[in-house]
Amino acid sequence: MGSDSTLTAQKRTSTVLPTTIAAAANGGARGRANSILPRGRQNQRTFNNIKITMLCLFVTILVLRGTIGLGNLAPTEADSENQLLIEETNRILAEIRSDKDANDPDDQSEELFNPNITYSLGPKISSWDADRRTWLRKNPQFPNYVDKKARILLVTGSPPNPCDNAIGDHYLLKGIKNKIDYCRIHGIEIVYNMAHLDMEMAGYWAKLPLIRRLMLSHPEVEWIWWMDSDALFTDMTFEIPLSKYNDFNLVIHGYPDLLFDQKSWIALNTGSFLFRNCQWSLDLLDAWAPMGPKGPIREEAGKILTANLKGRPAFEADDQSALIYLLISKRDEWMSKVFVENTSYLHGYWAALVDRYEEMMEKSHPGLGDERWPFVTHFVGCKPCGSYGDYPVERCLKSMERAFNFADNQVLKLYGFRHRGLVSPNIKRIRNESVTPLVNVDQFDIRHSLHESSVSKTL
Amino acid sequence: MGSDSTLTAQKRTSTVLPTTIAAAANGGARGRANSILPRGRQNQRTFNNIKITMLCLFVTILVLRGTIGLGNLAPTEADSENQLLIEETNRILAEIRSDKDANDPDDQSEELFNPNITYSLGPKISSWDADRRTWLRKNPQFPNYVDKKARILLVTGSPPNPCDNAIGDHYLLKGIKNKIDYCRIHGIEIVYNMAHLDMEMAGYWAKLPLIRRLMLSHPEVEWIWWMDSDALFTDMTFEIPLSKYNDFNLVIHGYPDLLFDQKSWIALNTGSFLFRNCQWSLDLLDAWAPMGPKGPIREEAGKILTANLKGRPAFEADDQSALIYLLISKRDEWMSKVFVENTSYLHGYWAALVDRYEEMMEKSHPGLGDERWPFVTHFVGCKPCGSYGDYPVERCLKSMERAFNFADNQVLKLYGFRHRGLVSPNIKRIRNESVTPLVNVDQFDIRHSLHESSVSKTL
């Protein structure tokens, strides 16, 4: 899901920035067909073998650390049990990974390809607005607006199996903890998906069938908010300005000039966007989906997209390019209901933000949601769960750790704590325990300030 | 947190079941001081070395798999980049892990020990009920009851750093996904904690300062529900029967006869329990905490608990034994407000349940919450995030996978899917896509049946 969708993003960024960093440039090339092979392979190989040995050493030390840490064991016994663990873990890991889906396109995408059938997300639904309206009238206990606030369902997810890169799961965990915090503060429901609903739409296309399914299964939800697993909320106070979007059905971060003047393939970012639960959205999904089916269709569509979108490298069709292409080629049909957001960072490009957090903490404050204090920091081009990305893994992980802690400090404030530093998982007190804790609640609970501001607005 | 608290549990279970499985028995012994050393160490060592080599091979293959899977790279280039990844991952992993808290008791618990000071969770608060009542009156926008339903905050968490056992993070992720699903369906808020609020109370004691802090920071919450990270909801329909608990302040799973007749150290389980947000709970936390501080205090307290509780092995004081000891020794002072639940499985012991899921699916249905369809399945004695547990890791992981999918099937039903099997992360359709999806919503959305039942109750 998110981690997949960054595959798009990688190439995007490699065109955005002049990739001065060797590794990044290398990575940028990586994704493309015309990749340059490195020199001095023989030496490289020897070097690699040394590195493999380093890894083994590292892993062994790691696992040993855990057991030795317990102290009350004779080392050799620890040793033997610790090896028992390793063996068992390998077995279960292998078992879970080997459990391939019979229809897994990775195995047999060809079989799925039938040129005589145009792909569809499901049987055509044409009376959704009327049907949903009737349902809402019949089910007053499930209103789509509560206290005049539209009901929002945030949707994110990750692959069903463990990450190829083990530490990836740790950052998926931090990613969802970050979303749980934002959504608790702002009264948003969450669906975390770990399943492949439609094998043909695997990878970064998986969000389409998922969003459609959730619209149809949650008629009480007014907005479906898709967010990649590698996007973090970094402004816990900023509330999505829904009133701005009253007359629109799709809200997505981007730049109209890049979209229509330059036809750039990075004019919009599909890492974080909102769909209104309505017929229009179902129709857009239907128009968006046909380039998605894995295999020949996606490959051929990729060529069309590369030929028509500025800066797009040659690779299979991705959901973002397909949406941009659709909106450019059928502008009159769709754009009237699309809100292209760029005043607040519904998507914020991490590489331009993570190094400025200290400066923001010094000069600015949460609640602005823009370059002064980004609403979302999206790790475009990092694939923490995948096995490679467009940037050095170390830089990605360190930056994600910084973004997570930058956001977490805003949550911990209510409890009187903050992280020791932006790369430190450890926290320290910023207030002593008080005998009048409710004073701190009134002062530091983000929801209170939100409520007051919303009240003052309505007055 | 949860993973830590299972340290208690491990030893517990080793006394519950006659551990016929060699590994388990071995594991049971492991925790205790008088552990028997294995025979034929020399051969064992050689065997271990072979296993280490196997692990290295496995890891290397794993990482290579990821890169090779991408296809469009020359093997040698893939190799080199893949090694780059490994090297970088190790560096960042090492950096994050090495970032030890200055006050980390693992390093300097001795320093923290001062026999002249009795530990407390914070300054004594004595007027909480009145203060909270006043606050609630002043803040009608944050009611502790919504539609006559008490506001519940589910609290869970895991350590700040990546798991020692890499796959542990994947099961922490599945654990929180499972809780997100249950809490969305039942309108419960979630706090996922990844920080050490109080270094003295590290490990399975960490829940005490956390619960206290959350009570004082969330006066609008009526119940704080602690749940270990290794406990999964396995009945998505069953709703916690709060009306039963109207006159009580602590709800915990256990058996009165085990508690007062046998003084058994497994009479209660602290893996899943509810505290009412009130003065009584703050007082109980104060009375519960003194045995917690890491180091000599916890060690000495452990001896008292082992001497007084039936079946308790010799090890440092744990939160569960301490609570049992407190309730036994000060029964008249506390028990009148403690509800010992055992009709529904607020905590259900996994080893007795996971192999019966198929039978339950055949003969029973969700919503019962007891042995016919357990509300919670708790992986007592498994330490997926730690480096060893009381049971073979393979059995633990496979059983957790089964429990997760057993629960996930109840969530996926609304969307028309189910897992291919209880150990399969992959899903299959159970209904074709419909042109009248709202019929399925009325039929399969758990919240609808819940609402109807609650309405019929009130009539």
C-alpha cells in the first residue's frame, strides 16, 4: 500500500531535486530501465561479502544481547535457547511468507490478463446518492454529520506479510501510532487494511478497490481520507478545513500550473487525499481504475503516461500518473469538483522539511499546517517496509524517527513530557507532577483549543 | 509494556499447565533462579554455530529476495545496493538502540535506590472526585457519558525501540490493527504508548504511572481499559457489559476462590482490566505501586510475594502478584469495589483457545465472549517482541496469526471477504460485489446489531 505507492514517488523526487547525493542519484537511476552498472565489480563483490559477514555478526550480537540482558542464565544455556528461537523464528517467518495467494499476480499475472475484458472495480452502481440518502434517513443512529462535523474515515494500511526489511515493521507501527494520536484528537475513525482485496490491483493501485469498498460499506461516512503508511501527521493541532471543501468531492495536494500548464507527473500527490462518499467519487474511481490491472495492461498504460506526462520516467502505470492524466485529458468533465490544495500541506515532501523541525520549534507553533509547521510529512521515495528505496535507508529511517518524535512531542505535551531529542525514542519531563492536574488539561489539551476556535467561528 | 508483562505470565503458565512440551518446560525453568543446565554443551555449541550460519544464510536470502524481486536490475548491481541497504540498516538500528536513556535503570538502577524514600507515583491527590465533577460541569463539550454510554479509553503500548526479535514488530502491528478494529466498532478511543514515563517503573510495572497520568489528563474518560500488546480481541461483536460494573471501580478477570481460598498468584490476570476514573482508583494505584521500583526494592518485594502466594516462582516483584497480595491482605479495604469477572473472557488464556477456533466457527457465533467464543485471547508466556518466551516461538507466532485472522474474519465479513485459512494472511471473497451494497451493510455491520440490541434493552 503506502510503501508500494512510494515506488511512484521515488522516481518523482529523483526528477524534482537535482540528486546531488551519490546514493540518491544512484537510487534515482535504479528505478529506471536504463540503469548504469557500477565499475570494479570484482572488488565490489569482495566488499559485499565482507558486509554480509558484518550483518551476520550484527544479527548474532543483537539476539544474544536480548538473552544475555536477562542475566539470570548461564551463557551457554542462553546460547542454546537463543538459537532455538532463531531457528523457530526462521521457520515461522518462512511459513508465513511462503503462504502465497493462489491468485497472486506476482506468480501468474499473465493468466489474469484477458484483452477481451475491460477491467472494472465491480458492477456499475449509478444511484448511490439517492440510495445513500434513503439509508441515512432510515438510520438516524448513524448520521454522516455529528455536531455539524462531517464524519471522516481515515484509511491506511500495509502488506499482509512481514516487511522484507525487518525494521520496516517498527516504522509501520510508529506510523499507525502517529495516526491514532491525530485521529483521537480530531474525532476521526480509522481503518487499517492489511489485505489484498483485489489481486489485479496489487501495489499502489490497491487503494482504489479499497476506497470503493469502504464507501459502499460505510454509508455513514461523508469523507474517506486515504493516507499512505509512510506519511506522518506532523501538526497535531491543525484541523482539516472541511468547510473550504463543501462544493468539492476530491481534495488532493498539488499545483494547478504544474497540472495544466506543465502536465507534470508530480502535479498531484496521491499519498494523502480525501474523497466524498458520493456517486461522483464512484464514477471517478471507475474512470481511474482501467490502467491499474497488473501485467500487460499496466505495462502498456505506463508507456502512454510516460509519453504524455512531463518528467515521467519509463515504468508501469502508477495510480498518481493515471489520475493526473485523467484530470488533464478530461478536465471539463472532472475538475469542477476537484479541490487542488496547496495552502496547507495535506502532503508535505519530507526531504524539504525534516531538517527544519528545530527551526520550526524555535520560530513557529503547531496549528498552521503549512511550511511554517507542516500538517503532513510524507516519506516519498523511502521504502522502509520494502527492500530498497530512492534514498539511503539510514537517512530515511533517521528522518522518519525525527518526524515521529516531532509529532509525538505535541502529543506528550498534555502529559508533561517531551523527547530528549528528535532522534531519541526516550522522553523527559517538561513539568513536575501537579496536585492540580486539571489546570494542565485546560491549558494543554489540543481538543479544547480546537473546540473554542470552532465555537468562536460559529458565533 | 505488554511484552514485558508477559514475563510474569510466563512463569504463571508454567505453574498452570503441566508443561509436557520439552521446550516449554525448559522455558518454565528458564525464568527461575534454580535453572538446570543442559547436557552435552560441547555438541550443543557446535550445533548452535551451525544454526547461526543458517540464520545468516536465511537473512541474506531474505534481503536478496526483495531486490531480485524487482527484476529490472543486473544481479551484481542489486547485490551492491542490497548490501548498501544492509549496512545502512545496521547503522541506524544500532544508533536508535544505542540511544539509551540517561536514567535507564538497566544501566544504573542502583543509583536510583534510596532506602530513605518510599516510592510514590506522584504528589498525593485527594480531591479528585470533586475536582473532576466540577471540571465536567464546566466542560459540557467533553461529557464522560455519551448517549448514556460511559466514555472508555483503551490503553496499550510497546517499548520505544525496535523488538529484539525482528518479527515481533509485525505482531505488534497486527495487535494494534486488531484493537483499532474493535474500538472503531464499539466507539472506544485508543492511546498507544511507546514511552517510558517513569524509569523506576519500567517493565510490567509501567502501566501504573501511565494509567494514573491518563486518568488525570483525560477527566472526560470514565473508564481506562488497560490491555497488553499481546492480547487480541477475538469476539468483535461482544460489548463490554459496563452496566454490570456500575457499583465497581476495578474490573479484572479472575477467580475469587483462587484469590482468597488458595491465595494463588494466578487468581487474577493484569493483561486486561478496567479502572474507573475516580479517587478510589488513584488510591489503589498508590497502594499498588510501592513494590514496583526497579532494583533492590523490586527484588526484595519479590521474596515477600513468593513467600505468600501459592505457586509463585522466585523472581522480582511483578504487578500482578503485587495486586493479588494487596487485595488478599487488605480485602476489607478494597474488595467491595473490585469486580472479579469470569463469565466473559476479559482475559482468555491462548493455549486453551487457539486450537478450538475452527470448532467455534462451526458450532458457535460471535457475541458470546466466553469459552464458546472468547472475548479476548491473551498470549501469556509468548514474548514476540522480546528475545525469549515460555513457549516455542514457532507455536506462539502461529497461534497469534490464527487468533488475528480469526478476529479479522469477523471484521472482513462486512466487506465480503474472509481469510483463506486461519494461518493465511491472504483473503478470498465470500460474496460477489453487489449493486445493492446497502443490503449487506444492514445485514453485516456489527454496530447495527449492537445498536438494535441496546435499543431493545432500553425499551
